[in-house]
Amino acid sequence: MGERTAKEYLEAEVKRLVEQAREVTRAAEAENRTLTDDERMKVEGLIADTNTLKSRIAEQDDNRRLLEAIEGASSVASGEPTQTDEPAKSIGEGFVKSDGYKRLKARGLTGNWTSGPVEVGAKLTDGAGLSVESITAAGGLLPLQPQVAPLLGPVEEPLSIAALFGQGTATQNSIVYLEETTTQTLLGFQPYSGQSSEADVTAEGGVKPAVFVDFTKRSTSIEKIAAFLPISDEMLEDEPQISTYINGRLTMFVRQAEESYLVNKLLGSGIATADASDLFGGTNNTFDAIAAGILTCQTGAGMNPDAVLIHPVDFWKMATTKDGVNGGYYSGGPYASPASSPWGIRTVVTREAILGFPLVGAFREAATLWRKGGLSVEASNSHSDYFRKNLTALRAEERLGLTVLRPKAFVKVSI
């Protein structure tokens, strides 16, 4: 009898003895009486036998852990690679290193099956996308090192929208927050006119100026962002190929869905609008429109914007704008990198932005992106007729939510 079988036998015996003791006490309760001396002795004997069996189970567990520690030390001494020697460096590599994937390959891709969820704890780095921190897979925790992003990259590299927001970790399925709806300051001074005024300062003992801030209690749900791709069983059996596919294609689709969610969430939160022609007059261009957004954010929300989301078509119109005298490009021309920070704020070029309406905002201070857990990857052939076609559904999903604390700090501008 193997160790595992012996442990199962002992656990079954414990359950049987406990059930016998319960039957004795139930009989006394049914008759509305206390236990007799014989019944009490029998129950005490059963409890003693149960404790003895539990001690034997604990002994076996201790022996097993000791053997595993010896084997681990032996493999390190002999130079054999261990799980911690080669930690996963990416989401795809983490999936193929997971217990679920290893068990799947060991049993073969026959019948209906699922790998079980493989959760990848992730954070967004500034413009570098997903950086793996840890993977929890079916049977436990795989030790991973953070994915190290290069210190410098091309300035024209598209930034992730998610990286612009303040970051938070969610522990519940919904987040309650206070949205700042209106701010009114009653100051005791007037604009300077070149003459002294009694209203310039507050007199000693006088009434101090008040600031009124109205809050609206709101809540947002932690929502699921997911994508799945059909792949062949042959791809799933090829570890390097499936790792590369997860890192490249599947992660990209989840990130695209994430950016769409964040932009739509912002647009639906009651943000401000601005038109350069109304503020500055005359005919305006994209530069003027962004300037109008900056001005509206500063005056309407009292905050300095840190980024603008812009559609690729609008961006390249702006990048190819020429002055009317010499015909020179404002951004430096086709042999130079196009300007990525008009008026000193960062530019995120994304197809999720609305064509003709750049979005200027104080992203980091005025809104927070909340994540619950990391990216989870799962494979299964139990979808549609995939079993008959030798296909596998590869699914990735994450959970996140966005709280917009000051909607007026985001401005949709018209070009």
C-alpha cells in the first residue's frame, strides 16, 4: 500500500469512528436523555482512537515533507535545475510552466478537458505594458521575478492608457467613492486694478473666505475584461509556440479591450467639453484644440492636465501641420520624430480615442484604476464543436474598475 493510499485509508477510518460517536450521541438526543456510563465510555474510546489515527496522519505528512526537502537539497547540490532556478519571465512562459499545463500534457489532449485558470499577477508599467509579478496556477504559487522593462525607449512608442491613471488594488467587487461635482470658492479679494482695496485682505477678526465642495457618493463595479482565441491542439503541445502566442496575440487583445473600456468609462462620467473657436476665436487647428482643453481643465477643475488621448488620424494631421510662411513642419518634418508632447503634455495615440475629439485630462490625479488579481489564462476544448475539430479555446481575462474623482478634469475638445 503506497503512502497516498495509506493516508486515504487512515482518513476514512477517522471519518468512520467520528460517525460512530455521533450515532451514539444522536440516539441519546432522540430519547431526550443524557449518555449512560457505557455510552460515555464508548464515545471516549472512539475519540481516543480518532486522535491516534490523526497523529499517524500528521506523522506521515511530516515524513513526506522531510523527504521532499532532502530531494530538493539533493537536486540543488547536483546542479539540476529547480522550479525557482528558471522563473517565468512572461505571461506565456508562466502558462506553460504552470501545473495545469504540465498535467494537461502528461494526460494528453483526449476527451473534454480544461487546464484550469492560471492567474498572472500583473501591473502596468509606464508605456511597457504588462509586467509579470507572480503566477498562481492550479496547485500553488510559482515563484517569478518581475519582468524588467528597458530604461529607455523610443519617444514615439504608444503608451498604455491604463498607465496614465493612478493605480489601486481592489479587494471587493465594488468600490464606493466620492465624486467631486462642484467647487465654489468665496474669496475675500478682487482682481488687482492698480488701486488698493479693502477687499484685498481679510481684516483681523473678520469673516474668513469659505470654500464649498459638493460631493456625490458613487460606486463602480469591478468588471471583467476578457478575450479568447481558437488554436490547434498541435499549437498547444508546442511550448515555445504557445508561450509566444499568449505573450503576443492574446495579451494584445486583452489590452485593446482594456483601453476601450477605460475610454468609454471616462466619456460616460460627465466630463467637460471645449471648442477652441469659442475660446480663442477664428479658425483653429489641433494644436489650438489641445490648448483649449488645457485651459478648460485649469480653469474649470483647477488642475494641470498631464496627457491627451488622440486618434491616429488626428495625430498625423497635427504632425504634418506646416506654417503658412515657409511651409516648414511644426513637428520637425518626415525625417524627425513627430512631436509627442504638444504644449508640454504627453500624447497617447490610440484608435480608442474619438476621431476629431482629442481628450485632455489630469489622468493621474483625477482618476484611479483599480485591479483585482491579475491576468488569468485558461485553455479548454469544451467549446462549441472544438472537440471534434481538434481545436482549443485559449482565454485570457482580468478584473478592473475605474473611479473618476473629478470628471471636470477631463475635457473632450473639438478640432
